[in-house]
Amino acid sequence: AIPIAIDATELQPIQRRPDSLNIMTLGSLHYPPNADGIRWFLNDIFPLIQEQVPGVTLTIIGKNPPADFIQAAEQAPETITVTGYVPDLTPYMEAAALMVVPVRAGGGMRVRLLEAFARAMPAVTTTVGLEGIAAEHGREVLVADDPISFAVETVRLLQNESLQQHLAENGRCLAEKRYDWQVVLDQMDAVYAQAGE
């Protein structure tokens, strides 16, 4: 199997603000599995995090945000931001402590998770979100599948800068060694060479 590739040269590590309490999430929100996962985080997980981390904020990025996302941001403008499409993710990543990729359905590899690794962005996801990616819980990413566990892992990461750095460094290393397009092209060359024998 040849994995989806990213350009680790172009996607350089970002410099996150060390004291940030901002959680970011992103996706094409017209795609139902993306909207479903973020809605699950917004409604079932984020309130649990708020109970434990005063001042925590959430930024939802992606085109075509559903009406309930916009309404949530209007009701809590100091806590929840819904940006719609943005041309450059860099300032949002720099302002965030971590990214969440709360996926409950759908298939295929999550390119946004590979991009988070490439940009040294610590992340929390689900087992479904990690499908097809050779990352391990506690090494490059944190993984949780129910609201309480997902909240616990997110709070743990928010409050632990050394864990953020650990995941960021290991995620970047994984992106460079396994998912950079030049590495993937080498794997494809080997397949073509075998096919030609």
C-alpha cells in the first residue's frame, strides 16, 4: 500500500505560543463525517474540557460551517470562533496549543492529521481518525474514542507543555520519514521496478 503523501519541506514546523489554551479543529464542513465529528466534539467533549480548564477556547476552521456551529459561536463569542474558509492556517496553528481531529465515521487517511504532524502540531484523534497512519498513542498522537476519554486526553495535553513538545517532535519525524512525497515516490519506484521484472 502506498500512503497519501505530504510535502514536509513546504509544511515546516510552526512556532506555537507556549501559554495557549486554544484548541483548533478543521475540515471541509460540507462533508458530513467532518461536520459530525466536530459537532460531537463541540457538544459532548468541549463542555467537559471547559469544566476543567477555565479560559479554554475553541477555533473551528473550514468552509461551509453548519448553522449550529455559527449559532454556538454567536452564543459564546469569547470562547468559540468559527472562521469559515481561511487561506492560511499558519496563524491559527501558531495561536493554538493543539489540534483535535474528532472523526467517528468515514474512510481513508486524514490528510489534516499528516499535515499536523508535518507542522509539529500536537493532536488528539480517534481510532477512526488514525486509520491508515502508522502513529502510536502517546508517541506521535493521543487517541480516545468516547467523550470522557477524549476530554481527559485533551486536558492532559493542554496542561502539559513537555507532552506537547514530545508529540510535536515525534509527529514531525514520522511525517519526514514515512509520509513525505519523496519517500512515498521511492516506494512507488520500487513497485514499478517489481512490476517490470
